Amino acid sequence: MNDILRFLQQRNSAPKLQEPAPSEQVMTEIFSAALRAPDHAWLRPWRFITIAGERRQAFGELLESTLSLRTPDADEAARSKARTAPLRAPLLVVVIASVSSHPKVPPQEQRFSAACAAHAILLAVEACGFAGIWRTGAPATDRNVMDALGLAETEEIVGFVYIGTRTGPAKAVPRLDAADYVTAW
């Protein structure tokens, strides 16, 4: 088996991340990999917003305030979790699907393309010696969050990719047998 295939088979998410995050130069390379996601008709149905440094605290305040709008009776523990969520990693990338009307490329395919870009970010992050995890949750579908981030009405959040340096060893992930998931027709 070649090294690239072995790498792909061993990638896993890292829920605990710390400094450092990739440099801006490395992130440019990572985003260049994401831009190779499948893209029928070259619509480029994705874009990315980075949140780092003190902006993570501001984003946490946004997550807390939008939680309060969605769930007015949220307790302090839930509000604190929302407020501190962006601090779990030194860098967040908001992956956005920019959906447009097209006669041959349905909106679902454009969303899948953006999801492929998110996965490419995770793979490229790991290839560069860092780690990440893809999260969604209620903020990903909250129009107030989208508006605060400047998304157009035709844009949606695919996920929040948390990026940094893995804390501790990679978690053990069971090896799955491909035969359990593949059938011939």
C-alpha cells in the first residue's frame, strides 16, 4: 500500500487542540487543496471565513447571544459552553456553501461540493502536521449566526472546522471492513 492511501486510512478527528495553528502561508496551501473539491460546472460553490486570536472570543459571544435567541431559557452551563466553544482551537474555519441556481447542478450537489472542500481542509491540515475536527450543531443552521458572519441569503454554513495542534495521542478508531459497506448491483 502506498503512503498516501495509508495516510487517508488513518486520518481521524482531534477533539482536543492547542497552539500552534498553521501559519497563514500554510493555510494558503491548505485552502488551495480545498479548492480542488469536486465542482461540477466550475461553480466554485464554497468559500471560507477564518476566525483566530481575539476574534474567537467575539465569535463565542455571538454564539452565546444567538443561543439565547434560540433558547431563551438556556442555563448558564449551556451559555458558557457556547461562549467558550471557539476557544477549543487556535483557528476556526467556517466552511460555507454558496448555492446558486444552475440548470445542471442542483443545490444539493453544490452543498456536497462544499462538504468535500471541508474534508479536504481536514486532510490537508493533517498532511501539514496539524489536526482538526469538523463540528456543526445549531449555530450552523442559525440565520442570525449566518447574518453576523456576512453570509448572503443563498449561502449556508456547512460546518466549523477547528484547527490546531493535536493534544495527546490520536484517539483509537476501529478499523472498518469495507466489505460491510459495499455491495455490487
